[in-house]
Amino acid sequence: MQNQTLNVTGMTCDGCSSNVAKALKAIPGVHDVVVSLSTGEAAVRYDEQLTSPDQLKSAVKGAGYGVDMAKAPSSHQSKGGCCG
């Protein structure tokens, strides 16, 4: 099992964080997801034999949000997928 923290941009409400969590949980091999709107982070625990950080990033982008794999303060440059 691996742990990955994604810095998600564009989340503006609880609906946004729920959308991100749902997108990540839909990936085969993802075991646990905790999304924090206040920090702009998604903590993901996953099986590295079934998925990869690139797939996690793609899922977040597919839900309409931006993502930065590096540990950096999140910015709200991208518009969110639920509140626009």
C-alpha cells in the first residue's frame, strides 16, 4: 500500500470535496480517501499494483479540478467542477 497526498485546486465547497473523493474512490485499488476542503488536500491510500499517482491525478482532473502532486500551498486557479 502507498499513501499519496494530492494538492487539489478549484475546490470551493463541500460538494467539490465530495466530488473529488467520489472520483478517487472509483479507481480500482484505492482503499481510502480523505479530502479536506480547508487545506485543499486529498490523502489517498492505494495499492500500487492496481493504480498509480498519474491515475489519481487524472481522476481529479476528470472531475473538473486541478491537482499538484508536490507538497505546496493550494491555489484556486482552476474553477471547480461543481460550483464553477
